[in-house]
Amino acid sequence: MFSRFGLHTILGLLCLAVFFVGCSSKSEPQTSNTLRIGNGAEPNSLDPHVATTIAEAHIVNALFEGLIAASPHNDKDIVPGVASNWETNETFTRFTFTLRSDAKWSDGTPVVSQDFLNAYERLLNPNFGAANAAFLYDLKNAKAYNEDSLSNFEEVGVATPNPQTLVLTLENPTLHFLQKLKHWSWRPIHRPSIEASGGYHDIANNWATHAQFVSNGPYSLETWRRNERIVLIENPHYWDAQNVSISSLHFYPFENTQTEFRAFQSGQLDITEEIPSEQMGRNPESERNDPALATTYLLLNNESPRLDDIRLRQALSQAIDRKLLIRAIEKSGLPATRFTPGSMPDYEAGDFATNDQPEKVILTEPLQFLVSNRESSIALAEAMQEMWQRKLGIEIRIQNMEFKSLLARLDAGDYDLSYLAWHGDYIDPMAFLEIWQSDSHFNRARWKEPKFDALIKAATKTADPVDRFAKLAEAETLLGKELPIIPIFWKTKDYLISPKVKQWPASLIDLRSYKGIKLSQ
């Protein structure tokens, strides 16, 4: 038993099960000014160049600040971060940022333009091999450098005329570039502390697990006890420290929403990541239902011979009673009629086409359906399994597993179907559409459509916002026609929050500034 799981892991899980009580001897001191947050899955990494999940991003967002910061009020706003101001040319292909002179790392050293250049070179370096590298492809020659067809990083569109000036030259007009800069992949990193822990271009370097590693956000890492909690404390060198109200943030991993709910009910959590479906609507004094840019969907393996018939993909979609799933299991959200959420500001696109009556397609082998081990995902998978069996006569075999194992299976292409959620990384429809390009790392559907790729590319070439959105809508129409993925729900962000938490902002992308949040006594 211990040889399989490891004694440390088992003890960590036992600590989480009994939460503060059973592990009080290891608990970090808490004060009345500690905010305790349920955070879903255990993070894999707090390195902003490696982190890919929203659970990781919640923490990275407190540890690191980019040129543009999260707004404490409305995340559509563009708020200065490390950059105090900026200028752009008429074609939106060159952005010049002036860095604030009082921006510092948590060790007290200045944050300078070279820190950003070092960060971008590391992330794009082909030897590093990070999935997040594609987020920087807006930079001129970034894609070529990352793919090793260009060897000189000096040809990438990053320049540092002086320590307080950073010039970014883009491959194409990018009207939404300032929104994209909010993504954690654009954050600076502290090169000396990374090199002190290992290779600078070694993606396995675990520098971001060490207590008090150097960061530049409003908080720094105090401790990280795997599968138990992550504790952040105020960074006294942060340039806007006087506006940081909460002294410490504690993030707790919860794979089981019932366990998280009980921790909240007993006063051991201030905010949950989710609400168990059976508890929806039962806690009106603490329940929040915020708009979100998030879509749950069925990922289809387009390289599976069992799914290469468009009639089958259409039948699978049409046989799903989304309204029934919401009423019976999900308890929130809206039936998704396309992949880009209806809450996307200023964007309109047609619904995905469906047949009125699903057409039965004969399958000689069952479809392999992989889901995470979250209870809601399993319940939804079992409900869809029943619908497909009853309406289409299709046999489905469900296999549930830990989320990290699930992603590994998807990356390996060892599946037919899977149930996932995609959260927009920034407020623009491109955040939902560019991932389905043929060469996207996140295109786990393995779908390749030259017409779609051409439309996305054309949308990146125009500085006309109306023309750009029209091309994106046309690309989404093609996505709906080919149906390499099947949208299920447009999610809302449903969670529980203690009345003592004040000024907690809603966020379409579920990333927020922690600076303006306060706790009442």
C-alpha cells in the first residue's frame, strides 16, 4: 500500500480529510486577516511559464504581476501593473511600455525591462518545451524561434532600450493585445533565483516550490504542503503594498466538492471553488452565481476511426438533453449552442447546426469515455451514457481518474470521448477559437481543418474590429459544421462566499485582483 502511494502522500490526504483539526501541529498561524480559499485540484506548478490550469492561475495571479494588472472592479478594464503607462502605433503592431520605478521583486531588487525579456526568451526557448509558449506568438518571430527555425532571439519582437522601457513588436495588428497581457504567461520571472535552483531552460526545475521564492506580486509564497495547503503572505516590497488589505491567503485543494462544502459550513473556509449540485439554491445568504467565460464540452478524438463519421458526431450532440442535465445534475448554467460563451462581450455568432432527429449509426465497438473523478463529471457522463444507449443504441464505457492522469491520456490520444471545461484566458473570442488551430498544443481533439486555420489567420491580420469579429464568427460556424467537439453548457461561476468577505469582484475569466478585498471582523 505505501509502496504504491507513498507515506507522505497518504499523510497529506489524511490531513486534508480532517482539515485543520487533525493537522493542527503543522498548521501555519492564522489571523483574523487570513482569507481561506477552496481551490479545486492540487496545482502542478506555480511557475507562470509552466502553469496551465485555473487552479494554478488563482495562485500565480497573487504571486506575480505583469505589465497589465487585474482590475479590482471590472476585468474588462485595462489597469496598469508593472507598466505605469504605454503607447501604441496606429496599426497596433508596436507597444511601448514604461515600467514604474518603484516596482520591486520580493527580495527588494528592482523589476526592470530585462526581466521581461529574460522571461519571454525562457518561455519561447525550444529547449524549454512549455505549452504556454504559444501565448507569446503575437510577438514578431516568436513562433519561428519557439519552433527552432530561428536561432537568434534578438530577432524576436522584444527590445529593452533602457531598464524602464520595454518595446514589444507584434507579428500582426492585435487590437486585444492589452487584454492578452493579463495572462500569467506574460509575467516576469527572477532569473537568478531560477538559476540558483537548476537549469534556467529546464522545465523540471522546481524553483517555484521553495518557500520565499522570489516573485513580484502583492504576495509571496510562505509554505506549500502538497495536498494540504498553500500559504501566501504579503510582499512588503510590492509597489502598491499600502493597498493590500489581506495579510495572508490560504489555498486548499479539494477534488471532492462535498468535502469542500462541509469545510465551508463548519467555518474552515471563506470561499469555495464550487457548490455541490444538490446544494445549489439552498444557501442564499452565501451563494454567488457570477457570469463566466467558460464552456463545458465533449472532446472528441478526431483520429479515432470510430468518430470519423460526421453523422455520429451530430447524433451524439443531438441525443444530449442539455436542459435535463442542468435541471437534474448541474443545477446552473445554460445549454451551450456554440463553443464561445454567450457572455462574451460584443460578439455574436450563429448556433451550431444540429439535426432535429438524431440519425442512428451502427458501431461495432463501444466508445471509451474518460472523465475526471469529480462526482459531478461522473454523474453527467453516466447520464449521457444512458441517453446515447436509449436513443442511439451506442455502448459507452466510462473510466474516471485523477485530472492529471486524464490530461496525460488525452495528450497521448488514448481515448474516444472526454468531458472538459474551457475557461477563457482573456476577454476575446479568440481565447476560445485559436485553440482549435491545427498546430495548437491545446487542440487535444486532433482536428485539422485548413479553412478554419485560414480564417483564424485572416482575423489576426486585420486592424478593423468589425471585420475581425466577422472572420471569427465564420470560423466558429465552420467549427459547428464539422463538430470536432460538442459544447454542452455555458457555465456560471457558482460558489459560496462568507458574508465577512467584502469587495470580492466577479470575474468573467475567474482571475481577479486580491488587493481590494477586505475581511470584516
